[in-house]
Amino acid sequence: MGYLHAGHLSLVQRARRLAGRKGRVVVSIYVNPTQFGPNEDFTRYPRDLARDLARCRAAGVDVVFAPRDAEMYPGKNSFSTYVVEESLARGLEGKSRPSHFRGVTTIVAKLFNIVRPTFAVFGAKDYQQGAIIKRMVSDLNFPVRMVVAPTHREPDGLAMSSRNKYLEGGLRTQALALWRAIQKTRAALRGKKQLSAAGLKKDLKNLIEREPAARVDYVEFFDPDTLSPVSQVKRGTHLALAVFIGKTRLIDNARL
């Protein structure tokens, strides 16, 4: 959705390796209105297309596709078709943001149909999104190979995100609570066959909310393939977090 950072540019590098020197790398930049809820940050989401174009040019991108809303959603009365994934989208982000993934799958389907890529590279920070788009590609026979690249982090562990721009003053330091929660869980699991998910959730909520501006939306442990919650956490379980730091909602995840 633009306001590109080093994590986005790592996806460009991955795409270039897949495409080769003679292939074309396309970056789509579009803040998609249908994936934002009514009280979310659509109007203030960071935007700087000139900056993004300069970064794409420096990274060797061949094409930037930056459509306008009128091109993607031509009129309220003339757009009424949406793509909905009905299994993987139920929990986690889908539970907290009920209309979010309908917007994501619809816009990605449209981008795939317009650009017609051989490969599509997404970041692992949005783990559930990657799983849902993979399912959509499989279920609807899109002729594209999905690649999910690792999350890029700042030197102190904070997952790179365009929304990090909102973290002013002490909020930036408080946001490290998400990374500390991941590290604490990994440490707790060392040498153990399994641990109670309920107990870990309570511990992580307490850890995160020691920060005065932090409020946990969810902490969830789940099977990485089905996204189904688990009651016992063991090696290979996936952890996902959504936390408000002030008014900024951040997400992170990790395989344990």
C-alpha cells in the first residue's frame, strides 16, 4: 500500500531473482479502501508516491502500477462483485476486522487479472493474508506462483511497517513489546515438549500491557497450515499478535 520501506524493497529484490535480468518486475502501489473498516486509518494512512517512485527506480523496478480509486472501483452503483475466502479468514485479523479480507482478496484478484504475473511476492509479516491469498490462488486457479518472503525487522527487532511512521516519541520504544513477546515465548518453550496456550496468552498480555500505551487486541497460537487455534503450544506452532500502541495497531507473528 505504498510508503515503501526496506522490507518492501526486499520483496522487490526477491522478485528480481525470480524474474531474472530479462524479466519484468512490477510493483503495485495502492491504498485499497475496501480493506479498511469505518473507524480505521484509511484517510491518514501514510502516502508519498513521489518518494515511492524514487525508491522503486533506485531498486530497478520496471513498472509501477499506481491506479486511482475510480479505476479500481468505478462508481458505487457499478461495482458489486467481491472475492471472499470463507475458512482461513474467520479468525485473527478476520475476527478483529470483519470486512478486511474481503477487501484484500478482491483487490489482489483484480491486480492479478490486470498485471498477470508469473510470480507474486508477499511479506510474511501479514501471515494470515499470505495464507488466504495462497488459498484463493489455488481455489480459483489463478496462473500465478505465490512466494512469501521473510519479515524484515529493524535492528532492535521491530517488524518493519508503514504504520511505524505513527510511532512518535516514546511510542516507538513501547512498540518493542511485540518483539519481546515473541522472544519470551521462544525462551519459555526451550526444553519443553509443550505449554498451555491459555497460560502463555495471559503471560504475554501482562508483559505487553506493562507498557502504558499498549493494549492487546489478540494473542493467538495456531496451526500454521489450517490457522486453527491450538490449546497446547509446541515446536512448529505459530504465534500471531495484534497490539495497539497508542492509536496505532501493529501486527507481528513468528513460527516457534
